[in-house]
Amino acid sequence: MSQHDPAGRRRDNRLQEGRPRRGVDAGLLESVRESMMAEAGAVTPSRVAAAVQATGRLLGTAGSLAAAERISAELNGLGPLHELTRDPATTDIFVNAPDGVWVDRGRGIERAGVVFDSEVQLRALACRLIAAGGRRLDDGSPCVDVRLPGGYRVHAVLPPVSTSGTLLSIRIRRERVFAMDELRATGMFGLRLHKVLELIVERRLSFLVSGATGSGKTTLLSTLLGLCSPAERLVLIEDAAELNPVHPHVVSLESRHGNLEGGGQVDLGELVRQALRMRPDRLVVGECRGAEVRDLLTAMNTGHSGGGGTIHANTAAAVPARLAALGALAGLGPEGVRLQAASALDVVIHVDRTLRGREVSCLGVVTDGPEGLVVVPALETAAGVPGPAWPALAARLGVDAGEFP
């Protein structure tokens, strides 16, 4: 085949696209790294490009630019994983082994064509990312979670806790927030649920968005908070800042892990108590997963209506049991949780991840019945099929249950 054969080059390119993409040549990377460390200053693209050129490698213009970009990612970003973040649909990246990289683009988890050169390179990247978040990843601290600039939440696990080598899980926070019409267009809910969700926010009903990991709870909550009146002050409390509602008055508080000596920790419960002194019109806990549920329920029972958050649960009906379990962590008995939640919460919005995508599968009303706290379905499936509690919810929303579209 002639070296000038365009068809041959296209075939070769297609072959290359099907192969796993490895990192930058180790020798080139080490040479540029030494050059960067020899001089003080930030690792900027221009410095990396100059260092690549100084190596004398004959890479050509396109090759030099590609090498500079990849080396910048190796030294300053997510390394070989950086190219996966370019796709705006990417929400999660999972690394199970040097040759086991997976990505979630909203269609389920798929294998990615990225390969690390070795376990040593993978572990070095994990340690660097965790260090960039102000924490330490080593044998004494083998499981660490940090948030990085750029919207990355990184979780890393080292052997021997991980039996197969270094593990990385990266969640990507996208700055863009979907509008209600866009979520409806994706099939998350139909017209009836669309209107009901807007009314829940407008009438200041307190709610929890429930679902499994990756079901779209945070996405939906961010969109709903964007419906709040511009005159309202929103105070958001999160373990790792992920909510980014389109709203002019948002105050965000983030928990803080303790330092190496165990001091300086600020948990979610403390942040809820501090938030109450900030005169919030709406108090939102990004994810209820511990003792902070007691403070959130207390706040909702002291005049802070219209608040909410997310909670992990398999179904809407399972939320009361989940609340009882979290309340126990805060020293609340089942009766205490029942009384607090019954008067604090109005509805539960449950999101499922299906083969069709992320969908609101149930909108239930929180009810205190003879058997204790229960969530009774008001609207079911993304189409919003009326359930037993629909008349009661319609009355709270001020609409006619029979005529509402």
C-alpha cells in the first residue's frame, strides 16, 4: 500500500479507533515532567507545549498539540480519563483496573476505550487527585472521597481494601441545568406530572426526591429549585456541592472532613443548624443520609416550609423505613420520626432508572395512618396515572382532581 494512499490511511484510522487508547509515551511524559519540576510555576498549556517541543521529538504540528494536551491532563487533570469528560453526556467514570475503564453517558454503563499503562500509573493518578482535594490516599487512609475544581467528585480505594487493585469512581457535575420542558422531552415525566411538580414548588409543599444512585435525583431537584420565586433565599446544604439551580439567590454550604488529627470536621447536621440562622426561605439538604435528618425535620416543623432534599430508597413506599433508619442514627425512636415526618413532609417524588431512561415512577403523599407513616401513591408512572391519594394531593394544590389534565 502506498504511503500516499488516502483510502489506506482511512482504513488505518478506523483500526486505530477500535483499539484501546493508552496514555502518553512514558519517556516523553517523564522528560516533560522533569522539565516542569525544574522550574517553579503553574503547569500551563504553553509551558507544556514548549517542553514537548524542547524534547526534540518529531511529532508534527498536530502530534505536538495532541501530546501537549494529553501531558497537561497527565500532570494537571484527570490524566488518560480526561478525553472522556469532553462528552457532555458523561456523568460518571469508573476505573476497575488499568484495562478496565467504564463510562456512563446516560444509556447505562459502557466500556471505554481508555487503558492505563500500568497499575502504578493508575495508583499515581488516584493519589494525585485525592491530594488535589486536600486529603491523603495511602495505606493508612485507603478509602477517600474528595471534590475537585471543575465539578469532579472523586472516590478512590486502594488495596488491600480493594482486592483487584486501585479503584476510581468519578462523578461529573455539569454546570448546565435542564429546564422542566427539557426533562419532559427526555421522558422523565409527562404533562400532568410536569404541572403537578410546578404546583408543588409554587404552593410550597415540602418534598423529598427518592431513588437509587444515578437515577437523576440531583438533576430533578436542581431543576425544581429553579422554579422557586426570585424573591426567595435558598440555602443548600450538601456533603459535596452538586446542586446548581438557576436562581438569583442561592447560598451553598458544604460539609468538611476532619484533618489528619481528626479536628475541624463540620457535618451536615451542624450545617443545618447554622443555616437556620441565615434566614432561609427554603432549606434544602442535597442528600439525607445520616443524623442530619433530625435537624432537617425539625426545621421543617418550625415554619420552614417548601424545603426538601434527596434520599436513597428503592421505592417511594420504602422512604418511611429509610427515614426511621436515619432517625435512629440521630437517637430518634420510630415514634419520634413518625411524628416529625408526618407534619414536616408533604410528598415524595420517586425517580427510577429504566431501559427507557430516567423516569418519575411515583409521586406519593406522606400520610400518618393506623399502621404508621406511609407514602400513598397520588400519581404513578411518568404519564401520571392517578392513584389513591390523588384527590387529597389535588386538594392541597388547589386543583380539581377530575378536571386537571
